[in-house]
Amino acid sequence: MTDFPLLRGTASGPFETVTEALGVRSKQNEPTLSFEFFPPRDQEEAAAQLWRSFDALMEVSPDFVSVTYGAGGSNRETSLAVVERMAKDVMTIGHLTCVGGSRASTAETIRRFEDAGVHSILALRGDAPKDNPEALQTGELKTALDLVKLVKETSELEVGVAAFPEIHPESPHMEHDSMVLALKQAAGASYGMTQLFFTVEAYIDLLASAKAAGATLPIIPGLMPVGNAAKVVRMAEMSGAAIPVELLNKLDNASDAEARVIGMDYSIKLARDLVDAGAPGLHIFSMNLSKAALEVARGAGLCR
């Protein structure tokens, strides 16, 4: 396990759960601001980059942060170490995947998240790891709904779940996704977070579909700043997110410097449009880099 020295001794953030943060900010007529990080690979510079970015993003007082979790728990120890360090400074969500896992081993990981200071779990099915392609069929936990139930059965942790503005890759249609979201809410999930997407219409359509299915939990849009256009396009292709043709055409005909300006202008406008559409908060995927994430947060008027 990577050893990360602690930043400060006590948590500085005022919130213990996402639900609390959303409730307080709603009364103040303000959206929440949060950032996503991923555990660094076993490289000294990657770890240093993460913590430089974390320090920079903490300067704008996010309401909470989240830390991703590898397929099949492939980076569990590093993820736990990152979560433990961040939780001393700000309310921290631990992503947790369950694909291929047993109930006993996953319950143990949930306990370790609690011990690390996590108050909220983002319960995800996850993809099968490359070294175990049959995990979806062989594991005791086969769906995110199974994981939501297990977290509620074995802990006092708050539970969030993924929401899909442009349909899960394995889903027949959005109505199916919304039905599953409603089932997760009934099992104890109290908020949703979206995958990356690039139009406010996709978010509005998701809210309408979720409401029709009886899913009333707040859904926080996840926003990927288009700071590195080539990287974001690759990630969009991997996730199935559609990038508007107009934006792609502008990026294709631009230099790297021009593409960054085009992409960031688009990202900031999308952030503002989402807030105007009533989004309860913005969860910005930082990619362990602070510059673009800060530009979006400031451009949307969310820095405190």
C-alpha cells in the first residue's frame, strides 16, 4: 500500500454526508461543488500530482470529493489510502465496485471504508477485470442494486449510485435505466451521480425519465472539463457519451491551444446551463489536475 503522509489533523469541511450538503446548499439557493479524483499508479510523480491538485482544489472549499475504485478492487489499497488522507480535510465519497466480489469480502471493504473516515459510498457494479472476464457471472454480487442493499445491511453509510444521461451500454432504453434507479432508491440510495455527458438536454431528459419512473433522489451531474480535447474524446468513446458534432468539428480544425480554449469555453457554458436548469450541484472530474477543474468551477460561479 502506498504511504501518504497526512495533510492536516482534522477535517475542515462542514458536511458529513452528500444529503446534508445538498440540503444546506439548497436552502442557501446554491449548488454544491465537488471534485472526483483517482488513486495514482505506483509512481512518485503521479502521487505528487494528485496531492498538488487536491491542495489547489481545496482552496475553493468544495463541499465534498470522491475517489474512484478499480475494476475488481484492483487498486483497493491505494484507494483506501487516498480516501483516508482526504477524509481528514473534507467529506469524502468512496467509490466501490462489486463485480466478481463475494458478500463477505465486499462487506469487509465497506468496513475498511468506514474505518478510513468515509461517510458515503458510491455503489457501482463496475466492469469485469481483465484477468477475470467471467466475474459478472461468477461473483455473488452481480449488480449495483445488490451492492446498495449490502451497504445498507452492513453499515450506517450513506449510499449514492450512478445515473446515465445517455443510457447504460447494456440497457435497452432510458426507461429501463430509470426503473433501476428507482429500485436503487427504494433499496436505500439517497443521491445519484451521472457519468460524463456533453449537453444540458441529456441531463434534462434524464431527470424527466427518472421522475416518471418514481426516482425522486437528487441527481448530481458529473462534468468532464474539455481541457485536453483528445483525451476527453477518447473517454467519451469508451463510455458511450455523445459529443456534439458542432463541438467536434471545431476541435478537429483547431490547434492544441485553440482546442483548449474552445473546449473550456464549452465546458463552462455547460456548467452554467446545468446550474440554470436546476442541477443540485456539479461534480467535476478533475483527472487529478486542478487547472481545468478550477476554471470550470470559477466559470460557473461555484467557488467560495
